[in-house]
Amino acid sequence: MLGILVVAAYLAFWPVPIRAVGWQAPAAPGYQGAHAVNAKLAGQRRIPLGAEQGPEHVVFGSDGLLYTAVASGHILRMDRDGGGQAVFASTGGRPLGLAFDAGHNLIVADAIKGLLSVAPDGKVTPLTDAVDGKAIGFANAVVVATDGKIYFSDASERFTTAQWGGTEAAAMLDVMEQSATGRVLEYDPAAKRTRVVAKGLSFANGVALSADQQHLLVAESGRYRVWKIAVGAERLDVATPSPQAAVLADNLPGYPDNLMRGTNGRIWLGLAGQRNDLDAMAERPYLRELALRIPRFLWSMPKPYGHVIALTEDGKVVDDLQDPSGASALTTGVTETADRLYIHSANGGSLGWLAK
């Protein structure tokens, strides 16, 4: 009896790092309609990355070379087939989002170091790591406008990569808590000023610019949706209705991650994992806290499921590629070229691509 009481007390009262917040999760749409099950993402060709893991984001430079950010803190550079693979720069953190500016500098959203600029010779320069006197704890994705301004996401003010030993652990805690402290930030290189564009996002993730560059498309991983937010917004709280923000794509079948503009007006979005038991716990925050007291090996985990989609600027799904086999690593996005789709991954040991 004493043992039962001890276990019950542990499950009820042992401290956990989250202060779970209740919310209403929409019923998962399942794999039907625009997201009908398919295997279009299967059969990827692979570029081995040696000892490196997690090609989270991929961009091409004006030199025609491919750049990708990996978990070791390196940014790798190679040709389109993986030849000449070498370390271009090391940030000392965990680089995630990548984008080139007009001066051919590689702008990096680093989950530990903040927003960085890497010169063509590989020299790393910090741009910003704080806003309004508060640290940027989880810089995630980045895009550069033609006027030089840089927009990037700060996924969570509550759970940082440095504090929790990795991006996946911090992301899991943030999504389980649902305190919605994610933000979208703007850095103006000319004024050297950082400001908050929008806040109140449950794990702010991928960012892309609309074709006219008047709006940002922002993935909100924890609520399965993508927002369209005016670039001129100032400290906009997405929880409060505003003409400057609207949901572009809602109730997605997985966790939306990187957003990347492709060809023919398409906007590619990675879905990093399937919907799971957290939906059933949405309005029962105490169950999410209880789950953290249970050993991870007892959790019910969905198998790996590769999934990326392409949207139009009005949110219509125009392409959907899946790999139900479990062979794909955690798919976070797509970089499209004239003849290929490069598949981003948070935890794979190679970079996958498909011929178009």
C-alpha cells in the first residue's frame, strides 16, 4: 500500500518544468482530401553528411553552391550533388534558419546565439540577441526583405535550446505547455534596431515573405496553423483579432515547420511530425504535466512520417508529398530549384532530394 501511495504522490506532485495551459484543439483532419495518403516523398536520393546530423535548412548562394545548417553548429557548403562538401562556418550554437542578404552575407537564425551574419569568407558576426531588454532565447527561422530588413522567429520565451540541451527537447516542452510565448521579430541592419512584430504564438517557426513583401507568413507549430501578418505590425498579439493578422492555413495534419518560397508562386511547408495524443490533452493541462512524470519509453509515439506540402498565398494546398513508410527523418521543409526538391530534416544524417 505504501508503494502505491508513493507512486501516486510522485505522479501527482513531482515538479515538472511546464505550467500547462488549456486550449481547444481542433479535431485532426486526418489524411484525406488535399492530404490523402500518398508516397510521393518516398525514394529520395541521399547526400551523405558524414558525421553531421540534422540538415535543418537549405539555401543556395549566388555562387551556385548549397548551404545547410547542422546540429554540430557547422554550416556546410557543397555543390548540388554533395561534392566538395566542407565546413563554411561554425556558429558555436545550433544554426537553424538561413537566408542570404543583398551583400551575399548568409543570415543565420541560431537557436543559441541569436541572429548572426556570416560573410562570404566565413567570418561570423552577431547581429542581435535581445529585444526590449530581453534575450532572444530560440531564434528559429529567418527571411530577408529586399529593403534589407530581416524578419525572424523567436520560437519560445519559456524554453531555450541552451537551457534544455537541444532544439527538440525545448520545442516539446513549449508545445506541451501551450503558454504561447513565441514571437516574430524584425532586425533593421541600417538602424541596428530589433523590434517585435507579433507575439502570442505557440512555438513560432517558419517565416516567409508574401510576393509583395507586405506580409509575413508564419508557421505556428503548436497550434497546427500558418498566419499571414503585416510586416508593419507592432507588438501585435495574435490572440487579439486584428486586421493586420489572419490565419492562412488552419488545422494542418502535422506540426508546421519551415516555410520557403518555391517556383510558380508555391510556398513550401514542412510538417515535422504527425498529430498525436496531445490533442486529447488540450483541455486537460494536468494530463500534460502528468505525462512528463512518466518515463519517455512508456509514451505512445507516432512513427516517423515524412510530409511536406505546397501552398498558394491564399492558403490553397497545391501539392502534398508524403512518406508513410517511416523511412524519412523528421521533415522540416523544402528548398525548390528548377529541377529538384531538397528536403530539410531536423535529425537525419543525410540530405534528401527528389527530381521534379
